Amino acid sequence: MLDRTSYRDSSNYEEMTVFNGGLRNITFGSNTTIPGLSLMTRYVSGDNVDRGAGASEGKTWERNTDIAYVIQSGPLKNLGFKLRNATTRSNFQSDLDENRFIVSYSLPLW
């Protein structure tokens, strides 16, 4: 599955900080695991963006969080559901707040 990682173009950034983390088959308590449940979070921060002659430096940050579940067995096996939240803030581009609900199905070819 192709997945767009960043909602901003980072080609002009002199400095960029990226944090990316995730969990699969999340465990609750000492013995409760939910196969197919996953969580991903990402934080990207950039500064010293070259905005051209005479313009102040640009700063921006982005935060993405996904929580997903893929059905593990039965007639709907491999059917996935994902809830995504994306937030970006910048002093040179418009801000973005976005929520998506994504449905996917993995089809084994071989």
C-alpha cells in the first residue's frame, strides 16, 4: 500500500527533525493482546526554510497519528480500517487539520 508520509514539501528546509514510532499487536494489561491492532505516530519539525530574498526564515511542524485494525480471520480476513489524524502548522503556508477514515483490503496474488 502506498502511503503519503508528509503533507508538506521539505525541499527548502535546512534543518529537519523527524520522530516516527509505531506499535503492532497492542497489548493491554499483562495478558490481553489484540492481533491486527496497530498505532503509528509521527512528528516532523523544520526550520530555517529559505523563503527567498528579504523574507524571514520559515518554520513548520507536522504531526500524524494512525490507529488501524486488520481483521485476522473469517470471510473478511485482510480487511483493514484506519483512522488518521494529521495536523500541520507553519508561518509561511496555511495550517491543516485533517481526519481520514481509510478502508483497505489486501489481496494475496501468489
